[in-house]
Amino acid sequence: MLSLYSTDDQLPTYSGYKSYRTATSGRLSSHWGLPASSTLQDSRTNANAALVFEYCYRFINICKSYFGKIDEEAVKNNFVVIYELIDEINDFGYPQNSEIDTLKSYITTESIVSSSIAAEESSKITSQATGATSWRRADVKYKKNEAFVDVIETVNLSMSAKGNLLRADVDGHIQMRAYLSGTPECKFGLNDKLVIDKNEKGISDAVELDDCRFHQCVRLNDFDATRTISFIPPDGEFELMRYRSTSNVKLPLRIIPSVTEVGTTQVQYTITVKTNFNNKLSATNIVLRIPTPLNTTTAECKVATGKAKYVPAENVIVWKIARLQGGQECSLTASAALTITTTRQVWARPPIEVDFQVLMFTASGLIVRFLKVFEKSNYNSVKWVRYLTKAEGSYQIRF
Amino acid sequence: MSIRAPRKGENYELSVDLNSEYREKRKDAIKRTIASMTVGKDVSGLFPDVLKNMQTDDLEQKKLVYLYLMNYAKTQPELVILAVNTFVKDTDDPNPLVRALAIRTMGCLRAEKIIDYLCDPLQKCLRDENPYVRKTAALCVAKLYDLKPELVIDNGFLEQLHEMIADSNPMVVANTVAALTDIHIAATSQPGTSSSDPGVFVITTSILNKLLIALNECSEWGRVAILNALARYVAQDEKESEHICERVVPQFQHVNGSVVLAAVKVIMIHMRGVRREELTKQLVRKMAPPLVTLLSSPPEVQWVALRNINLLLQKRPDVLSNEMRVFFCKYNDPLYVKVEKLDIMVRLASENNVDALLSELKEYSSEVDVDFVRKSIKAIGQTAIKIESAAERCVNVLLDLISTRVSYVVQEAVVVMKDIFRKYPSTYEGIIPVLCSNLDELDEPEAKASLIWIIGEYANTIDNADELLGIFVDSFTEEAYPVQLQTLTAVVKLFLKKPDSSQGIVQKVLNTATKDCDSPDVRDRAYIYWRLLSMDPAAAKAVVLAHRPPISIPRTTVAPALLEELLGEVGSLASVYHKPAETFIGKGRVGADSVRKGGELSEDQFSTQKALQTVVAGQQAENLLDFDDGPGLEGQPSGLAATEVLSNTPAAANLLAGTSSNPLDDLVSIFGGGGSGGLSLAPSTFGGGGFGMPITPAPVTPASGYPASKPNVQSPPQQQDDLLGLF
């Protein structure tokens, strides 16, 4: 795994590697250390690097879904299941079925007894694991047929010190929880510009999506030809699509920083946060991380809303605001006292990072226009849609 | 090994529990055994006890016992024979999961003795009614081939696999394709197979159609296997190429990045056969958004994507021409991602976006990480060289950076300025005083050498040039060799330009260099200058002040033929390293064998082969450098000739620009196998490039310009010794 990297001076290190190795040690050589399994061993062949990384992340996701987290303790407590999982999702270095839903149907934390009844059950499992719709069992039944759609958008922003937008884009993903009986055929519609331009003219709120990527259940050929998103959903929760949008991004929060260095002993901050959306909505869990110079001794902060304190270990002032309604603004004034240093290294001024969440708001303006469910038995289904825009570490404002 | 353990201790307890009459207790004991095995304890002594628990209805327990067997089968092959019966019986189990488990495990046992028992059950499982068993059996054939190829051929498994490509189940098809590909690679990489041998897995038109159908139905990993197979197909005509492209393009929308990259690979390969301009354009346009989306993946995947984007841009610079902003570095990106992004940004730089790029690069130059800051400043220099109209803006940014007076920023900026002076001679003389005022800041050889070169070059416009150079002449023996070389040259230039005022200094430096210097390189150069100056000052002028070819940023970092080869490997390690697979797998497929092969190849393939050889020849760098004293000068041309192929390509320009893609760097990193190799070579890229041939801002025209009659020229200079020391 490690030798996968080039011998250049900067090596990417794989974050999950440690736990991964714990999970598989003793096994690397005997089971996977075969030619095709360059996946996990050395580069004796021209391994598919993209696949290796995708696979590793998938494995971590599967483990998370099984044990809730993946760390040393979880690996120790669940090594039997981990062995079973690895056995199932990887054979001779070739990734096999990695659909969590299917795996859970036959790799469980309780033991399965192989009896004649189980044999019938297993042939169902096997045909599902290999079938054209490997992600869905055929015999799903629900009393109430429901589908939940969560549109979650992550806003990436970098703004220059002069207030120019360097980059503003949205990474969206649509998470779906389908509790639908039988083998439902779904059609999904967005206010995507390409679709709307083609079908109905005159609607102006269309959103331009730069790129979409779909769960394997979506028929890519249909999408390529007619831009319709049609699929048979897996049972339960899954990520239906990811998309990216770069045009007309509505920034939910505006940050107006004013930072002045007074001589060499003090830095003064005035930071204003403005919300930039309908006043019926509100932003929650706002956290601003405002960098201070490395030689800061203390920092005094004054805020009207929320709480702010200086965290010396990370060299930042953390300002937390639990809730801020649309159309409002609040500000922080602070001053950081510096010790005198001998080096005349200029302060690099890392950007201010803002984390937040805004419910029922999409920065891209994306709206789910319809979700149609067709099934043989023709039942009625209830659909719920929820929108969330958030930022985690990638909403950066330079000053 | 099989001596019973003493009647105490952990293993003894386990052994008692494994033989317990209670089911639960036995199962628990197996778990504990596996746990000990996992942490590396030797539990091989329990083999017979564990084996007794193999026949069970409990699937989980069975799996654990199988796991134990896989681990110890190699060391205890005699004992594994005892398990064969149970395995064979399990392949008849009514439960398909058990059947598949048994055949999968048998393939993993890797013990010669057990293989003979594998064939019959495998035969059966390949025809199993359950697709899950079939797909497992298909891979088992590949495992068997790895261990004993004859058995696979004798039992007709290959033919069976070929039939299975038409299987109704997409997953079976995918695994069959994966197994066949694996066998094909193993078979063709055997020594003694010539390229005229079609190999085990030839993709015909009928197979192609089956693959295209299965592609849309199978799992994501299966798609990668099928796409890899499609990449190997040789299209019959243009229509077929178009057809493949059209069928593969929808895969760009897949959520799995490795599927996207595999699809890009297939398109890049089959696009060569597409002649319709409009379709090519459309394909390239569709390729851009998915590539950009890969940048929102986790950092490792991003890095793989970035390395591949870098390659794609060398072939098709227009793919992402409007997307530079997405490559702007985030503050919290890991360094390896940032560095790749920088490189791509420079590639995408054009007159339209250069302002945004410059302000961004300036921002990076104030970050904390020294390496990144230096690379950002380098990028500013490259931008200036690439876009003439923006050069002045770049110089202004560099001046701003120099005024920060942060040591490493200033030094890097000086190095970069030298390149700008080379590209645009006599354009920015105005800033020379600023550079000179930072003389005291410089402590790195490269920065010093750069400044000295600038002073020497513009000696006639700098009033106190002799004074400035005097500082370096005084400390001559303490300086690094590259600095000594530059000082020497700069002083000679000064003398040629202002003969009246600098007689003394040139005398002094030549004296010091020939008497007190322990580098043969420096000494030799001093002798040459000395003789030139004393024999024929006009000739000295012609040599030392010769016109140098302008430098430019190379459009590609690898030879064109190699680029084509790498684009056929998108997503793989080769594409990530930007090196052909042969160089890091270490089979050493060069030499007589490949030369013989070359004769049989078509012209197109031949050029690829040649490029490959050139790079692989790097592995034989020892031989190139290892010419001995006697026939030194005769030996040299052959040594240089070997690198000829590279120096004819744009890479030569690269060499001149002094960027890191000096082929020698590659040589060293191939060889040294460590970053340290590349790093410690850095100084030598400056002065000598390893052959004692001045490459960067050195004044003497190439090696041929050396007076051949020089008696004192010692051909293996010390620097080469240093190089050899690395190997």
C-alpha cells in the first residue's frame, strides 16, 4: 500500500491506513499478496491507482456503516466481521460487491446457520449480489411507501483580501432514503437548465449544473441521451447523485473582515457577519475561526451575539453563533497582544474559516421538481424533500 | 512444527477449548485463535485442532477455519491435505454461499499439493447454476494460473472462460474478463513470448459487443475491468472507434472516480481512430466536467486525478482551458495536492487568466510552508516565460516578494529572475540594483550562482560589478562548486567587457581556481579560460559571450511517444508516476529482447518502443557514466549519444530552463529509489548537469565547443563520482 507512491519527496499518506492494516495484517501476504492484488501490496504490476484509493475509501465507508466508526478499538472488537467483509468485497485483489445494503443481508454480526431453509435464502442473496440490480432485493414490502430526498450542498468559497471572489462553487449531493415496496421505477426531475431549456421555455429559475455523477442504479445511457434521471432505487439510504455548480452561487453568509496590525505588538480585528437570505430562514451552528499571529499571548474578544474565545493551541479565535436569522448581522471586535520576537517573519495571514448550516436553502438554487414512482401494484407513495446548505472548512475568507 | 505444545500456556488452553464438546466454546476458541494469528503470534501448532472444526453448519465458524487454513497452508502443506475432503464436499453444498466460499478458499491455499484436487470442483463450479458461484470460480482460474499455468491449459479452463464472456450475468462477465486479463498479462510478460504471439485474451469484434452490453449492467468495479479490456481492443475502422466512444461516454457520469478515469482512458485511446473533428471536440468537451468533479474527492483520489489531468493537458491543452479557478489551492489542501495544482495552473495560464493566477500565486508566496512558497515563486517565473505580455506583471510581483525580505522568498525570487533574464535579455535591467542590494541575504548556492550570473551578464551596465564579484572571489574557496563555476565565468565576462578595470580580479580568480580549488570541473574551466584569454581574446569573446538559445517552457514533460503510451494507462501507477510501467516494476524488459521485438513492430509502435528504451536506459546510467580515464573523450560521445533522444525533444529546453524535470533527476529517482536521490542532485543540475557540460546559465557553448586538444581535461569529473556514489 505504502509503496504505491512515487519516491518523490512529497508522499501522500493514506489516512485510514493504520486501522486498515490492523484489520488485515497477517493476511496481506497469504490472501492478497498475489499478482493481481497489487491493490494492496507492492507495485509489482502497474496497479490501478485510482481504483485502489476508491476501494480503500469504500472499505472505510462500509466499516463505518457496520460499526459506526473506524478506529483501533472498533477494529479489535469486530475483527471477525472485518475478515468476513474483506473476504466478500475483495477476491484475488479484484473488488467484488461493495454495496452496503446487500452486504448487510448476508454478513451480519449474528452468525448464520447453514440449513436447508437458509440455502433458499442464500440463493436469493447470491442472485441479488450478482444480478443486474445488485443493490436491491426483490421482495421488499412496506406498509407505508415513503421516499425522503435530502439535497445537501457544501459551499466552497475563497474570497481575496480585497473582497473579490476567487472561487465559489457548490458540491451538492442528493441523499435518498427509499422505503418503497416491490421494484419501483423512479423518475427524478430537477430545475436543471439543460432539461428545462429543452422542455419548457420561459422558466427563469433554472440552475446550471456543471457536472452530475450518479449512483450505479441510475441508467447512465438514458441520462446521456435525454437527461432524464431514471432508476430502481436500493432499499434504504443511498447517495443518488452528486453534482457541481459554479454559476450564480448564492453565498449565504457574508464576512467583512477588517484586521489591522498596530505596530508589532498588537493586532485588531473587527469582523462582521451578515446573512444573505430570506428572513424566514436562519443559519445555525456558525463557527468562525479567525487566525491570530503565532506569537500571540492573549486576545480580548467582544461579541454581541454568540461566544468567542481565543484558542492558543490552534492560534485562532473561535467565534460560535448558535443561530442567526436571515437579513441580520452581528460583529466581533477583538485585539490580540503579541510578544516581541527576534525573527522578522511576516505573518502569513491564513484565511478565516467559516462553518455553518442553513436549512431549506440551496446555494446553487437547485430545486427538486418531481419524484415519480411507478410500481406494478400502483401504490401511492409519499415523498419528502429537504434542503441543507453547509460549509465545513472550505468557506475561506482571506484578509 | 507439529510437535505438541507443552501442556500449559495460551496455545494449550486454546487446544483444549478447540476440542471441547460444547459448540459455543469451540467457536469462541477459534475466534481467539484467529485473534492471536492476526496479531502475529504463531498458532500453527493448533492446525489439527482447528481442522476438526471445519465441518460445521455455522457459516461464520467455517469462514474462520478457512481463514486459518489460508494463513498456514503454505507452511503446513501436508496437513492441508486432510482438509481437502471437506473442501470438495463443500463445493457440492446446497447453499451457494458455501459452494462459493469453498472454491474461493481452495484457490487461495497456494499449496502445490492441494492444487491437483482443485481441478474437478473448479470444473463443476464454472458450470454452476448460481451466478455467485460462477463469478467466484472465474477468478479461481486466474489464481490457479498464477500457481500452475499448465493445469489451466490442460483442463481447458481458458476455453471455458472464453465461453463465459457470453454469460447472462454481468458480474460473471466482469470477473471473467478480469481473470482473462490477468492471465493474459501473466502469459505475455513471460520471457520468450514474442509480440507476434497474440496472447491468451484477444478481444474480437464479437467479444467487444458482449463487453459493451455488460458494461452498463455490472457493478462499478466490474465496469473498471471491462473498460480496461476495451482499452486493449484495436478498432477495425473509424466507425467502430466512434461506436466505442459513444457507448463509453455515459460512464463519465459514474460516481466512482476509478470508473471515470477508466472511461477517460478508453476514450483517449479510441479517439485516435476518430477523424470527425466535431465528434472529437464533443468528446473532449464532455471529458472536462467529470475531471473537475474529481477534485472534490478525498485528497488521495484528487492527487491521482491531478497527475492524470497533467498528462491529459499535455496532449490536449484545450480540455480545461476555462477551468483554471478550480485548481486554486485551498489553504488546507495537503502539500502534494497543492504542488500538482500549481503545475496545472501554469499549464492553463493564458493571457485571459494571468492576472487571477498572479494574485493567487502571490498569495501562496506568503504561506508558511517553505516548499510550497518556493514552488509558487517558481510558478511565477514559469508564467513570465510562458506569457510574454505578462512578464512585466510577473516581475513586479517578484519585486514585491523580494521586498518582504524573507530569506527563502528572496533567494527563490532571485533564481527565478535569472530565468526571466535569460528569456528576455536586457529588458528588466532596471531591477538589477534591487537584486544586488539583497546580496547579503543569499546563503544558498543556487541563489548565489544565479545572482552572480546576472552580474556577469550585465557587467557593463553595473558600475560596481567588480566590487560585487570581488566579494565572491575573496570567499572563492569556501563557496559551493556551482557558485565557484559561476564566479569564474562572471569574472571572465566582466574582464571581456571591461578589460581595463578588472585585470587584477580576473588574474586572482584564475589563480585561485587553478591552484586552490579541489573540483576538477572548476579547475578545468579555469584552465580553458586562461588559455583562451592568453592565446586569443577574440576567440574568448566568441566563446564566453556567445549568443545563447532562448529558453521556453516545454509543453510536455515526457517524450511524445511516451505520452501516448501513458495516456493509454490513465488511472494506473504508470500515469501517476509519469513513467512507463517497465521502469518501476523492475522486470527490465530492455536489451536484446526488445530490440529484436522492435524489428517486428510497425513504425508507430516502434517510436513508442524507442521512447521506452530511452527512459529505461536510465536504469543503465551506470554504464553511461562509467567510462574510464583512458578513452575518456572517445567514451563521452557515446555516453551523450545515449541521451540524445531525450535532448532532441522539448525536454532539452526543460534542461536549459533548469527545471526539475532534468532527465538526470529521473535517472536518479529511478535508481536511488528515494527522494534523497533527486534532492542531492539538485546542485549538480546547475553547474554541470552531470556531464561537466554547462547547461544552465553557463557561458560556454555546448561540449563540442571545448577545444579538443586540451591536454588537461580529465573526463570523469568529480561530480560524476558524486552521481555514481548515489547509485
